[in-house]
Amino acid sequence: MRKKCGADPLFVCRTGSKLFCDSQKDNDYVAVFEKSDVDYIHLRINGDCVFCYTKDCFEKMLTFQMEDFFNMHSVIMLFANGENLVFGQNPFPRYNWWNYRTKTVSCLLNVMDKTLSPPFATNAFNEKMCIKNTIWLFATYFVLQNRHTQFTPKQQKLLQLCHDNKLPVQYLKRLRTALLQMQEGFTLEKSLTEDLP
């Protein structure tokens, strides 16, 4: 990383679908640098994906000042502890993700509206199923709903189905409805996982 980014990282944590479900994919990491030649770069290192940010750029993502696709991943900081913390310490110890709940809901809705319409929303393996990357939308919604990062067994099952390209696409429509209800402060009429076996 020093060769590509011009410095050693301050902080490295795990990211990707392995945070939410069983996956045989390569490992994914976030690395934060005090300064670097570029604000953001995606690297492949020994087969693993490393998403590198400067400290300033990472702070912008955490405080919802970047494009919504990036801002959506701010939830990573809630998981950046224990075995998910690979190196260093949280560069923003006073950061509180929960202060951005309203922005998070708006961000998720914007991501759905901007990127989840055909052909982007079409699963290459089965057009009747959600695309795998939507796991971030569902996982972040569940964190908001639960007010913590522990998923229920049914939530874990839904996330696993999404990862495995087996979650019917109508769950995205339900998710959008649930987010709109959350945005308006309504009580959710039906759980997303209610009819999972």
C-alpha cells in the first residue's frame, strides 16, 4: 500500500459482505491514510480488495458530504471493532453514526432511485432476484431498525439470500416502502422478513 498510496495507513478495517453473511469471496478492507497521492483509490493486493481513503476524504464520507453511493458505506464504522479492526485505531473517536440517521435514510432512498432501475438493477444471474450489491441497502436498513449491529436470524437469512443471488426482487420494493415509512416516522406495517420461512 505504501508504494501505491505513498504512505502507511493510520487505520484498516474489514468491509464487504463477510460482515453480514457467509461468503467465499476475497477479503475486502478499508484503509485510511493521513495523506495520500489521491483522495480515494481502489486497489487489488494479493487478490484482496482494499478501498483507500485519505483521512479528509473518509471524514467526508462519514458525514455524508460525498456521493450517496459512497455515503451509504459510512455504516462500516459501526462494524470497525473487534476482529473487524485489522490495524490502528478509529481516526474519528468522537464520530457518532447515529447522529446521521435522517441523512442515512435519505441516502439509501437516493441510491435506490439513482442506481436501482434497469439495467443497473438487473441481476445477471437471474433477473427476478436482487443484485448482490443491494446487501448494503438491506444491512444498513436493519441496523437503523434494530438500533444496533446484531442481526436477527431472519435478517441474517435475508442478507444471505441476497448475497447468494436468491432474494426475490420484490424485497427491494418492500425495502423502499419501509424506508419511506421510516423517513416519515411511521410505524412499519410489516417486517421485511415476516414471510421468510
